[in-house]
Amino acid sequence: MIMPWLIRLNIGKIGKKYALHHSKELLEAIGVKEGDLIVYYVEKGKLNVNHLINPFKYTLNAKSELKQSLEEIEKFSTRL
């Protein structure tokens, strides 16, 4: 029987100056692309790695739910 967590088990390497080298497959599994930021933290003696989502990229890619047009916003701001 194959354990589900074993599918994403990968071995990395500690490089010079303690740089962490991960496999491409492991980083793709958490949605990381080249140039993205990741967050490391230790919890209960284990190293955790999370993808840090850039809020600006997220905002640009998110579907806008803005219901007012730019003209309406401009009219409102001129009244202030």
C-alpha cells in the first residue's frame, strides 16, 4: 500500500551558506514558480514551507467585484 504523503516525499540538499535546495516537483506541488517567495517556519521541531502569495499579483489576477464605474467614483470624489 502506498501512503498518500509518500507521493510528495522528496529529498533536498543543504548547500553552501546553508542554502536549501528543493526538487522542482516539490515546489510545483505547492504552486511555486521561479521568482516567487516562500516562507519557512519551524513548528514542533519540523521545518514547514509555504508559498507566499504576492498581494499585488493576486489583486491583478483576481476577478473584480467592483460595482461602481470609474466615472461614478470620480463624481463622488469631487463632492468631498
